[in-house]
Amino acid sequence: MELRLTSEEIIKLKEGENIYSAMKRSGIYLVAPCGGKGTCGKCKVMVIDGGHEVISYGRLTSKERESNIVLACQTIPRGDLLIEIPKESRLVVGDKIAIANTKDIVNYLRSFGVEINPLVKRVTIELPPPTISDSISDLERLKRALDEKGLGMMRFSHLVISKMADVMRHGNWNVELDYIPCDDASNEAVFLSSRETCSRKYGLAVDIGTTTVVVYLVNLVSGEVVDVGSTYNSQMRYGDDVITRIVHATEGGGLNELREAVVSDINTIADSIMDRHGIEPCEVITASVAANTTMSQLFWGLDPAAIREEPYIPTLNSYPLWHGGTAKLSINEQSPVYTVPCVASYVGGDIVAGVLASKVHRNSEIALFMDIGTNGEIAIGNNEWLMTAACSMGPCFEGSGIRCGMRATPGAIESVKIDPDTLEPQIGVIGGGHPMGICGSGMIDAISEMFFSGIIDQKGKFVRGKTDRIMEGEEGLEYVIYKDEAYHKNIVLTEVDMENIVRAKAALYAGITTLLNEAGFTIDMVEKVYIAGGFGNYINVEKAIIMGMLPDIPRERFVYMGNTSITGAYLCLMSEDLRKEAEDIASKMTYVELSVSRGFMDEYMSAMFLPHTDMSQFPTVTGRVF
Amino acid sequence: MELRLTSEEIIKLKEGENIYSAMKRSGIYLVAPCGGKGTCGKCKVMVIDGGHEVISYGRLTSKERESNIVLACQTIPRGDLLIEIPKESRLVVGDKIAIANTKDIVNYLRSFGVEINPLVKRVTIELPPPTISDSISDLERLKRALDEKGLGMMRFSHLVISKMADVMRHGNWNVELDYIPCDDASNEAVFLSSRETCSRKYGLAVDIGTTTVVVYLVNLVSGEVVDVGSTYNSQMRYGDDVITRIVHATEGGGLNELREAVVSDINTIADSIMDRHGIEPCEVITASVAANTTMSQLFWGLDPAAIREEPYIPTLNSYPLWHGGTAKLSINEQSPVYTVPCVASYVGGDIVAGVLASKVHRNSEIALFMDIGTNGEIAIGNNEWLMTAACSMGPCFEGSGIRCGMRATPGAIESVKIDPDTLEPQIGVIGGGHPMGICGSGMIDAISEMFFSGIIDQKGKFVRGKTDRIMEGEEGLEYVIYKDEAYHKNIVLTEVDMENIVRAKAALYAGITTLLNEAGFTIDMVEKVYIAGGFGNYINVEKAIIMGMLPDIPRERFVYMGNTSITGAYLCLMSEDLRKEAEDIASKMTYVELSVSRGFMDEYMSAMFLPHTDMSQFPTVTGRVF
């Protein structure tokens, strides 16, 4: 039984296996943020020929069903099958768009004025071969040579020693030792290699988001990013947000499943990059991981149960250096893996990485940092103090939980303009060409434009009959941003989508105002606003203010930073000084628990309008609408 | 298909499996130093009823064959089978005889005048439960409490942290932390437990001999030995001596097989002891292992190839503290495992343990220490200097390679007297009763008695017709020490046995004289001779001198120490001071490589007679024979 693709790939089928699983097993990945549960409705394929059984059509439209579109994860071949995979269903690991952003990263690293100083140092050693009269053991021989180089205090693991005899002899007694230089003079050997092999030095910078995973493979000598890749976090199949995953880990006994899911995501990307560039796993000798607190614990296989229960306690915030092998990464198993330190259960290493990357902690001006992902985390402060809080936004700006939502990858609608007269939209697509969905920045544009043009009201509800692009869809009213008969797929925003987006923006805005109150500041005292998040190439600040997501302050104070979690992970990978700054940031930050803050719920309810119940907070918006 | 034993045990059989394997799988162990290859001829069973196929009869006598005796490892059941296992074929794990020796061990430990101080210390901690206002992470909470106890610098492994959240909450914030106190102020956490569980502290002392493995389970608080066990080293199936095992590890790719064989031997004993005494694996929190250099490397899975090739280099002599989990021991996986340091490729931790146990390094008198096992290792020196050498003796004194040889366990003939007139022998059996074989001390007795009474000549050959106990056996002439018609088994020493024993004693004696020469001493300057080895409860020094195995010096200078390797492992388990003394001994010892020493071969050839070619070296023997 075979599954044939119009792209001419052929997959041997196993009895009872669905199309999604069969393709995944063969290394062909489909977009499926739900992980193949049939709920996200993104893994669409078109059946050209052959018997098959459809378990569920999920959220497919009747038009799509008529055109033989099925969900790969809900369709089981019953004999040979020929299918076509629409471009938008294929998951591209290694978005080209992210590569563009990394070209300047070496310059950005230099702007910090620190030395390139990865976790691992390398020393080259020429050993005198043993003789009957100089017959000390291999380890003593190595230690003697290290002593001469001032590296006398060196701890050796079982793994390093177990390969020592072979490496020394194969390398003809010329070896290279990678080690972690430690403050307390007791260095730790991590990898011994013969000089012929493994002579290059690479590292991984990893951002584990609740929704997406991003990996940079970095040349540790130059700091250049060799290649990048990203994918949905496969933990999505166990739940969209951290809470449902904690429940799965604890009550469902799924800790290992969750751990393996995300580690396998990272390994899939890393393996394909290493393969593409001819880099051996042993050459990737260190890694740096930034993630929120729950993702950090799941990555290391630590039960996150207590994170969810009052008083919300993580197992640890400041991680020791553990090994790639312990993490089950497919790089050098002896590599030290740095975990960017966390602050509290809901402010993690991703935020510390973001504050580091945006230099809030280095400047005297009062700055607001916010990371807009599945959680919205906010930090405020300067080089003297830092406060932080977190609010749950849901994954909508990352493209999940939105009918036509997608990540900010090629094919995503990233900007929308609506003609005030014709009410017809004009769209901008990442990478140009045919749009496949809409990403976070596109949603922000679309909502503020719809609000301005009266297509939606202050509550985010569609005004029926305002334009014929407001149509009755299968989930209620929806607005058609892009009509596409050929692909049987309109790109729309539904009323359910709108509710999700309004809730998300309200949570963020309420978080900002509550934290400012706690800090004793007003919004106009904020001199800089750094915005991070994976929701687009850019954010149209004007439009985010119009919808009441960002505070109404002078536009020039806003700086869009992109994914600061991966940037911070990269900075920590490359510099000892910056790792120390990250530790400083984490220990300095005062965490405010919004769930016990009296003001937060009021602020949230007030922010459930566009832009806000209290229009005086949005002076530049007032008078431009209605 | 079933295998039934007359002892009423019933084993389900797998198709094609031999009796030995089927029984082993069911936890019934037979004596089989060859590990089931059919070469040692010890795993005899009697077939009472049922179809079976005999692959080989090996060394079974025709009388045995006629009585339906087969080798279990060479016999495959072809249907239901009823067999009887002779008492001497059953391997008793946990020899009672060894227990007797351990009763005084706490007093012996006290005689060193050191504190009881195992590798692991325990601290009890009452943590304040977390609250919203005291919401630091679990690890920070623990570190804060440790800081108050002056234990601020503590390293935590992934394993300890991965269980931390659960242990703290289950223990209601009352926990106990086991840690390794380190000199450089950086302590290492090894095990966190709630106070309700795992409150007792035990440790393992292990002696890994080339032929036998001995394990003590020790109460770390009192120092008492809870129980002991021993077994043949299952590596025997890959070769009798270290060289053939190194070849198997290197050329046969059998490193893991060898590692798993010996680790499984230790675990089988430890598991059965823990089970017998209701001790949980988590309560066994440390271990100490003494073994020769090759056995140490194999135990840790380190390729021993270079040990065998000139210039004979071990990977390491002084082992870091690795974990029980790394060693794959079935005790607490976080337990630190101490490896008694080795000196050179052929003088290992067993000898360092022996020197430690016999206190050679503490006294000013010139002492000779020798460990008679598969290898004979010799050390000479005092509290100022130490020299050492090794010679290959073969496993005969441990009961292997000798037709009726066995270890010094109940049923072994341990003493032999031959009436000079009747030439009839009188035997002493360990534990009394029916003899099952002969152990090392019995062999020494027998040979010197046979030599004295003219049954053998100076070359160790039988004098045909001297007595009717000299019979024509299947391997040439043999002397019947014990006649047993009922069990179809005479206990004999064959001419091949004699050759093995003479070669062994010659190697040892030549080693002693060569090392003395190298040190510039003569035999009469030796003030003390400590004899170690597993060949019996005692050694009859007089008779060992008569056969030329030990030097002819005043008898009161000899002290029989038993198994000093396990004693030294025990001492290192219990005391930090003694671990330091062991390190001192190892670093102080000058190793003499006999294979490149000019005198050794001459000495060896001269020692191939009883007692010696140069009778002037044996003044007290001359005149008493012939």
C-alpha cells in the first residue's frame, strides 16, 4: 500500500496509519499546530485518486470538502492513494525570513562591547607518547600537559575518560580538549578530540516558545549564524497553553512525552541544518536555550506541577550547566547547555533574554519591554531596577487558534489596508505572491482598519451588511480578507477569531497598566517601549494603538525587536559577560503576580473594548474614529 | 515443555535452550567458572527422566556418563525433563564462610584509629513551605537553608534536581540531603529524600577478582557488615585471564559484554542481599570497589586495549567519583562510587587495598605483601617506600583450571595429610561432611604431602606404582584424594593439575625473588610476610614453603590475611582518612615490570622444581626430603 504525492514522493503505508503520521514518519512535515489531533484544521491535502476513510472533516468548509480536500491527520488510506499537498500545508523547516534577520546579528553582538567568549574553550595539546620509562596513565599524561598550560584543576567525566585512550592513540598523541573554564579554578573537561576530527566549533542557540521553536546554528569563532530553522512546538498536541501542558505532564503522566516532543523538534531542525552544511554532531559543542519557565522545565524533564499551584513555585530559576546528552540533544553529548535563567513561574528565560537583547538593563532611561507570544510578559525598569509581570494572551498572534492564522513565514498576510470608501482590503504578503494565511501583524492591521472603517464595532463585532465581504460562515459571521476560488480557500477573520484577539490585547494592555501602577509610574513617564514576539516582521504601532493593544504615547518611543528570546539565547551563547548580565537581570527583577493584584481584573474588563472603555487613555485615537 | 528438579522446582523451558541457561534465567545458579562454555566441566546434573540432546560430554568420565551425568550447559531438553542437581554443582551466593570473617571487621577498622567517615554525609533540613510572599524556587529554598548550615557551595546534578519538587512536597518540606563533602569547598549533592523514606544508610564494598566477585553490604553508621555474597566472575566465559578478556574487549568488540557480565554479577548479589534484609536500593548510597587494573577498567566500561600493548598503559589509575547509575549498579543511582586507585597496568586497586589492609605502609619494618589470585602481585616496603610487581599465576588456586578445583566454600577440601607409611590421605573439609572438590589451601597441602611421601618427584610427576591411589585417568595419571562411588565422582589431582600448580608457584616465587633483587634486599631481611588471596581459610605456610611457593624464612614472620581486596574496599568505604592513605599508597608505589626485568625468566625456570633447583634457598626443607 503506497501513498504517492503529486510532487512524486512515494511513501510506504502501514495499515491503519493516517496520512499525517505516514508523511511525518517519512520526514515530510505538514503544518499542524495541534500536532495531529484534527482540531487546528491546517494539515489540508487534496485527494486526487484512491480509496480512503475520513474520520473527521474538522473545520473544513463545505466548498473544501467538495473539492476533495481532507485533513491529513483525519484521513486513513484504504489502498494506494495519490494526493496533492497545497503549498500552505507544507511546513518549511528553516524559514528563509529568519535568516535575513540574522545577518546583522554579529554586529549587534559587537554593539555590546564584549568579547566573544563561548561556554567552551579549546586548548591544543601535544603529548609525548608513552614509553616503558614514562608509563603513567593516559589521564595522568593529559593532566601533566594541562598543568604546564596552567590548567591543572580539571574535572573529568566518565564520558570524556571513556573515549580518552582511543582518541589519544588515533590522534597520534595530538589532541584538542574543550573545557568549561570555571571561576573557582576547577575547570571541567567536556570533549577530547584528535586534531584531525571535529576541528570546527559550532553552537546552538535555541528559543523554545509555547507555540514555536527556533534554532540558530552558530559558528562559535566568528559569531556568524550558519543557518536557522523553526517549527511549531510539537507539545501543541497536548494543549495550546502552558497550563494544559502542565496538567498533561502531571495528571496525564505525560512529562516524558512533552519533553521528547520539544527535544525532537529541536533535533529535527538541528539535524537538518547540520546535514545541509556538512557539520558533524560532535562539532556542535555547546548550546544556549531561552524559554519560559514551564518550557525550560519541560525541556529538562522537570515536573512543572508546582508552577500551576498557588504559590506558583518553579523547581529552579538558575540552571546549572548540564550536558547535551542529558538534554537528549543530537549534538555532542558532552556539550554544556546553558539555560537562560528564569525569574518566576510565569516570567522565564525568554524574558530575561529579551531584556538583555533590548539593553533595558544597561540604560538609565525608563523602558518598557514586552514579549507578545502565547503569554504576554512585561518588564519595566532601567539600569537600576527592574519589575516584571505576565498575563495569558493565548496563541492567536502566533497564528494558532485563528481560523486562517499562521506564523510570520512566507505566504503570511502581514499587512492589511482597507479602503474607507469601497471597504475593499489591500494586503501585503511576506515573500510576495499568493497568501496562505494571516500572521499577528496582519491581524493587528486588519482589526484596526476594520474598526476605523466601521466594519466592526467597539466590541469587535461585525456590523452586518456593512460590506458584502462580511459573510455568513460556518462559525457565524466572518470577514473575507482574501478571496481564492482556485485554492478553495478564502482567508477570513471570524467572529470567534475577533473575540480571541480582543481578549489577547486586553490582557496585554491590562498587564502594562497594572505593572505601571505597581511601580508607581504613569504611562507618559515611559521613555522607550521595546516590543518582542514572533507575530511578524514588524508591528504597525499606530494600528496596535488604535485597537488599544499598546499605550497611546509618542510613536517614536516604540522599538520593534522581533524574537528577542532567540537573540538573547544567541548573545548568551557567544559571551561570558552577557551570560553574567543575564544572571544579573534575573536576580534583579521583582516579580508582580497579576492574579493576586487587585487592580488587574478591573483593568482587563476595561480593556475589552476597542480601543478601551476609558477613551481618555487614547487621546490620539479619540476623534479619529466614529 | 518443563524442566523439573528433584528439589521440586519447575522451570518453563524455551525451545533450544540448554539446562544451564534455563536455570540461570530462573535464578538457580550452577557452579560454572567457564560461564557455560562446556570447558570447566563443573555444572554437572543427573538426568532422571526425559528426552534430551547432549552437545558435548566435555571432561566427564565414562563412569559419570554411564550414570546419566551431563553438563547442564551442554545439554538441551527435548521435551519434559526431570533432573537432580548434585550439591556440589549448586552455586551458593553468599558464602556463609565469608560472613564469619566479617564479624571482627568493625574492630579491625577501629584498630586503624580513624573516624567512621563514608563518602556521603547526610544533613537534615526543615524548609519553610513557600508562600506568595516567599515564592523563591525549590532549589533556591534549599540553597538558602544549606547556606544557614554552612553548606553554601553545593553542586546539584540533573538527577537530584529532577526529583526535587516531588521529594520536598511529599516530605512536607522536611528533607534529608546526602552529599559528598569536597575539599575545595564545592560540595556535591547526591541524593535528596523525604524523611519518611530512605532513612537508613548502607554502602557496598566490592572486590572484583579476575575469577571471583565478592560483595559486602555495610551499615554505614555502625560499620557492621549486614551480609556478604560472592560468585564467579561471569567474564570467565570470555577467558580465564585478563589478557584473553582484553583481547575479547578489543578485537571481539566485547567491551560491553564484559562490563555487563561483571556488573550483573555484583547486582545479582546485591539484589539478593537487599531483598533478604528488606533494604531498598535507594538506601544504598555509596559503594567502594577494589579490583585489578583491567577489572577496574572493564567495570567502568573503559577499553583496556592499551594495558596489553607495550608500554602497557592504563587509561587512568586514580578514578574520579562517578555514580552508581553510571556504573549501572542496582543501588541508588546517584551514589558516589569510589574506585580504589591502581598503580600500573598489572598492579591494581586490589593490591593497594591489600597493602592498606595489612598496614605495610604504616609500619617501619620491611614487609612483603603478596596477593595470590589469578595474578600474583607482590609489594615490598614500609612506611617510607614501596615497590611492587606482578606475575601471571593462572586461576588454579581459585579452583579454576583444576579438574576437581573449587573455591574455598563449604564442601572444599582445605587440608590434606598423607600417612607416610600407608600413603593414605586424611582430609579436612570446609564446613565438614562430604567433600565436593579441593580449594587452594588443599592443593598446597596435597602437593607438599605427596612430595614428602614420594608420590610425586621433584618435577611434580607421579611416581607410577608408588600407591594404588595413583591411577590411570582420562588425562593421564592422577592421584585419588577422595574416593566416592555413590556420587560417581572421585576427587583427584591430575598430572595436568600438577603442571598448572607448579607453574603458578614458580611464577610467584620468581616474582618475589626478582622484586627483592630490584629493591636490593635479600629474603632474610624481610621482617613480615602478608599473604592475601581467596584460596582458603588459611594457608599452611610450612607446606607452601616445602613446595617452594613461599620463601624459607622463620614461620612466625608469615601472616595470612585472607581476601585483603574486599577488606581494603571496606576500609575505604568507611573512612575518609583511609581513602587518603590508599591514594598515598598508590602514588608512592614504584612499579617494576617483570616482563622487561632481565632476572625474572631465570628465576622462573629455577623455581619450576619442588621446592627449587637451588636447594640452598630452602635450608629447612633440605634434609627432610629424600
